[in-house]
Amino acid sequence: MQMVITILISGILTDNFVLAKFLGICPFLGVSKKLDTAVGMSVAVTFVMVLATLVTYPLYKYVLLPKSLDYLQTILFILVIAGLVQLVEVVLKRFIPPLHRALGIYLPLITTNCAVLGVTLLHFTNANVSTFPLALLNALAGGLGFLLAMVIFAGVRGRLETCDIPKALQGLPITLIAAALTSLSFLGFAGLADGLFG
Amino acid sequence: MISILIPVCIVSGVGAVFGVILSVAAVLLEVPVDKKQEAIREALPGANCGACGYPGCDGYAEALAQGSVTAMLCAPGGQAVRTKLAEILDLDVGSFKQVSAFVQCAGSYYNTSNKMRYVGESSCAYANQIFAGPWSCPYGCLGYGDCMAVCEYDAIQVMDGVAVVDAEKCVACAKCVAACPKSIIAIAPTDHTARMACSSKDRGAQVKQLCTAGCIGCTKCVKSCPEGAIHMVGALARVDYEKCTGCGTCTQSCPQNCFEIS
């Protein structure tokens, strides 16, 4: 139970994939202009993260590691994730058209998103993640952290619209500065997971 | 040798497996798509700008294929896309109408008068808050140019106190439609169509006092139109663009000269 809470807190707050680890900056800056597209994108990313972990974790642990082929993990994970996402898109289009219309446009965008690859690769360097269910939980936490970061930043960008910004900083520069400050604010959570259970 | 062969086989194996799965899925789980809709979608620019009012080029292609819209709403497409679409939809290019914005008001300095002296921010949105603006007609164009400010194509100008759209430059992006606080700008077909330049909900003598070019609600246009394309909304005449053939009968029957044929 302790491990569950530690993983959730570290995945969502302390080691947030976007704001602490700087993965997935492209969708973070690109899709966070409106709240509904931000939420749609985050849900799609969470789904792909969990699905990718579902396939890549056993692949690494039971196929690559025993044969000491762990150096293949990057290329194989990319291959698997890309193939999986394409498959999911085709299945969605055929069986759940409304969901495809809502999330479908984001799926090709996150096929080779570094945040998704990062989640699958970083399971194995995370001391807290020792079993398969915990890895799935970590992936879910990563996705929820992504959602949190996107929603917060969508709000920040909404506020920026009504601000008086100097001409030189309008557009991308002020967005990047705002992102940096948001990331800085998440530093406040440092040490939360470690200190929680003594 | 073996140590190189095994990883090569594993990676190629996984790639091949996924290739097979995806090919099979693409065939088995194929969603039947309307060939016409596909052809339409191919012809559209694919910018997904939303100027047509539909959710992206896919949305507009679907609406065109199903026949729920017969107007040329694609602004970035221009003449080239219009001809291609008319060909696919089997329509005469002339009847596949190009649209542009139109200001439904002819209340220039010559036609109206002031009801008060307005001293304030030179913006339609602000002036509209003070007793519906300083001009005599409460429904008409205020002329402070909020529409001009948002137009990125220089297509709308305020001339003699009323906004006028240059149809050649207009791409029907509808930004002016949203910017007008009186909501009197509408998107209408550009050629061979009658467009009605008044938005006054008042009738008869009251309108004549306020503006010399306003609709008095006499319904002469409704009775004279050979296609039955004009109907009254309260005391205001409105044209149904789907039925209008641009014959010009309304321009001759209207005593206030409210109609113009493009």
C-alpha cells in the first residue's frame, strides 16, 4: 500500500514527466491552448502509456533481459509502441467511432512521443517499481501527471491571453517562460514522496 | 555470428509480426468510406482552418457528400478548389456559390442622423452599450470599425459611416461576423444573388424617420419574387439564398432600395 501511494505521488507530483523530467514538451506546448483539447490529449497519452507498459514490460523482463539483449530496448520499444498505437487507432475507428472522433487525431501525434517512450524505459531504473502491476500503476501515474501539467498550463495560457505582454515576448517566448515558471513551482513537491513514510 | 543473428532476428521478427497484424487489421477492420467523400476530402486544401464552420476539412467533406450543404464555404480553397468540388459534386460551377461577408445595413451618414453626441471609446462594442449607439436606428451599423480591426485581409472598410465588404478580398473567415456587436454581418453568396441591406426590426413610418434606406415591412418584395425566395421575419425581409436566382425583381419592387444584386 505504501508503495502504491509513493508511486502515485512521485509519478504525479515529484517526478512529473513533463515538468520535472522534461519529456513530452511538444504536446505540452502545442496542445495546451484550449482546455478541452488539452484534456483529450492527456487522456490519449495516459491510455497509450498504460498500453505500452502492458506490452513492453514483459517483453523486456522475460525476453530481452534473460538473453542479455537489453541494449535492444530502445529500438524494440519504439517499434512496439508505434505498432500498438496504429492498431489501437484502427480498432477505435471500426468499433468506437465517437471515441475515435474525439481522441483519434491525437493518436498519431503520440506514436513516437518521448514521454511515452520515457515511461516505458524508466520503469527499469525506478527503484520503487519492482513488479508488473506496480509498473502499470507507474504508467498510470505518469499519465495523470501529464494530465495535471496540461490542465494547469492550459489555465496559465488562458490567463496570458488577457495580460499586457511586451512586444518582444509575445507568442512563444512568454509561453516558454511561463512553462519554466510552472516547472519551477513543481519543485516545491521535492522530497514529498520520500518523507511521507519516514 | 550467432550473437549478431539473434538480435537481428528478434527485431525483424517483432517488426514482421506487427506488419502482419496491422495489414490484417487494415483489411478486416476497414470502415467503408464514401468514395465521393474521399474524393471531396482529397480536393480540399486540408488546412483544417474551420472557416467553413465545420470541424475541419473532414467535417465539410462529410457535409458536402451527404448533401446537407450546397455552398462553397472553403475560403482558403479559392477558385481552383471551387471548380474541382463542382466537378465532383456534379454541379454547375455557377450554382456552386462562392460566399463572402455582407454587412446588412445601408445606414450611411446620408441616410441616418444622430440621436445623441457620443464621446467615448471609438469602438462599436463600447458605443453599443450606451443606448444602442449614437445613430438614429438602434439596429444599424455604428461605423467605428470593430470589423475593420479584426479583418486580416483588408476586405472591410467603413465608408461614409457604414461598413462595406469588398467581396474580391473577402475569404469568408467570419471574424467580422463575430466582432460585430449588433450581429448584422452575415455570410452570403457572392454572385447572382440578392442581398438585403437592412437589419431593422421596426416597421413603416418609424423606420422612415430613422433611416431613409431601411426596410419598412411593406412585403412588396415577398409578393414580387418569382422564386418565393424572400420571407418576412417580423417586419424585416430576408432572402433564402438557396432559392434566389439573382433575377433582380426585388431591387425594382422595393421602395426603399434595400436590395442589391451582386
